[in-house]
Amino acid sequence: MKETGKVYLVGAGPGDTKLITLRGLECIKEADVIAYDHLVNSELLVFARPETEIIYVGKKGYHHRVEQEKINQLLVEKAMQGKIVTRLKGGDPFIFGRGGEEALALAENNIPFEIVPGVSSAYAVPAYAGIPVTHRGLSSAIFVTGREDETKGKSQIDWQKLATASDTLVFLMGVKNLPLIIEKLIEHGRAKETPIALIRSGTTMEQETIVGTLETIISQAEQNKFKPPAIIVVGEAVNLRKKLAWFEKKLEVTPHPNPLPQGERGRGSNMIGILLLGHGSRQKNAEREFNLVSNVISTLIPYPVCQAVLGNGEPTIETAVENLINPDIKKIIVAPVFLFEGTHVQIDIPDKLNNLRLKYPSIEFEMTDCCGAD
């Protein structure tokens, strides 16, 4: 009889891949099977072994690709086959992550399991927006799910007690219910002038924050076509963002103060071209990363910089090289704008460069280490 495996219920953090814990990373590397959620940054999967079975069990809003009961069953079945299973969940598995339900299912079937806490978006996302959820002399915090179990029939939130129970209220998964949340807070005592922030895709390169009041935020969200995933923060602590916003400043692209004219950049017999190469399947993210890295390079080195993407996207690496080449170019440095050295960096890009070396024998091609924009 095959020995029973084990299940790790792992918090993958709020989005930024570097916010996963060391223990969480160990569990990814050890796994025979990884079952991951919609809110897990898929870049973490590059740490899995090549033979690891990867299963997507994401739930987006009210649309469930796999029902919770089936996820529970999947974890039990894989463990009973003697496999090490890592269940990757966004944020922390026990904070609105239904990790408790999965742990109970494992316990009922005598499956060994381990809980690996993660950095929760409840406090990490506001922190990346410059909003401390607790601040001495100003606020304490209460965390609330903004999307309750639709099978309950009626709300389990006591709005009368909640509305004024704490200065800072943090709602997770509440964007679709924003009008109801605002209505209930005002109805039960919150002033219309109360500050509120909506933070979308927090801790990632796509982070976006809208700040307003309970009276204005709905129209602001509509005007900005604001969509989940997002965190809602209510209370005076939101005003601290004016001084403490740090991450979005980091994302700002400031043009070089004295850029060289394009025709004079790197002129000389040994002119070098810089090619930034990103991932085509994440082109929106790659575009912002390109701009950040390109800005740094143009500040430090007076060489022409070009951009390309792997996979399904434009421009391709071949097209970008054609655009970059001129009679002065003797060397092209390819800089992968990736966070980790996965298959693309280890295999795909070197293969592309070998083909380019055959096509352009007079030009030297060199690849740098990864230079993900963080």
C-alpha cells in the first residue's frame, strides 16, 4: 500500500513574488503537485520542478472554475496517491482564503498537512499604497470580507456595529459591492466626508490607487473603470498616503534630464545597442517594466535602446534587432526583463541569439542577467 503524501496550504503573498516566505518557496520546490489560485502570481511557478503537475483551480469573483468541494477532493486524492501537494493561495490561506475548509477536509481524511502563513493583502496592499492600517493616536483596524458567501441569503455583517467600531476599515474583495458598502456605512453613522481608498492589483507593477470620500468614490470608480482585484480602505489613515505613498512613486517614469539626440547616441566605431526583452503573455506588465528599465539605462549609458517580447506579442526579437541595426552597431546586449531565470531565460532566449548570430555574423550578441524592474 502506498504511503500517504502530505499537503502544504501555502500563502503566496499579495502579488509581488518577492513577498512569499522562504518556507512557502521551499514548498513550491518540493511539490509533486501544485494547485494554485487566480490571485497567485504565476511567476512563482518557475520554482517548481519540471516534472511537477501544475493545476489551476482559480476562482474569479463569482465565477468558479473549480468548486471548493472539488478542490478539497483533489487535495485528498493527490495526497492519497502518495504525492506532496502544495496548495498555493493568494495572501494568507487562513484570511478569507477558505484554507480552514481545506484543512478540515484533510484532517477528516487523516491526510498530514502543514499551514504556511503568507503576507496578507489586507495590510500589505495598503502599505504599498502608503496607508498604514494602524497608526498610534489615529487608527486601529478591522478587516472585513466585502464579498460574502452568496448561499447565506442575507448579510452576516452587523453594519450598525461595524460602521463606527474602528476608524480604519479594510474590505477585501469588495469592489463589486462598493455601492452597498458605502450605503451601509453612511446609513449607520459614517460621515460622507470620510476618506476612502481603492487599491487595485496591489504590490504589482499594475498597482492603481484611487482616493476620495464616501460621497465621491463611486463616481470616481466608474469614471476610472475600476475593476477587481482590489482592497478598500476606509478612514483617516488614508490621508497619510499624501506623505507615505512610496511604491507608486517608484513606478513613475521620469525622462532623462539631458538625453543625447537620437542620432548621436553612442556614435563610434564600437557602438552598442541595448535590447530589452520581456514576456509576450504579460505585455501590459512588460510595457511598464520596459519603461522603468529603459529610463535607468538611458540615464547611465548613451546607447540606443529597443524593446521586444517573447511569445505572442510585438515587436518580436527579430524585428527589434532589424530596427536596431545600423552601420555603426557592432554589439547588441540583450537584457531579459524577467524576475526569475526560468525556461525562457535558460533556453528560449539563447536559442534566439544563436539564430541571430548566424544571420548577423559581424555583430556580437550578449545576454545579461535578468533585470526585472523592482
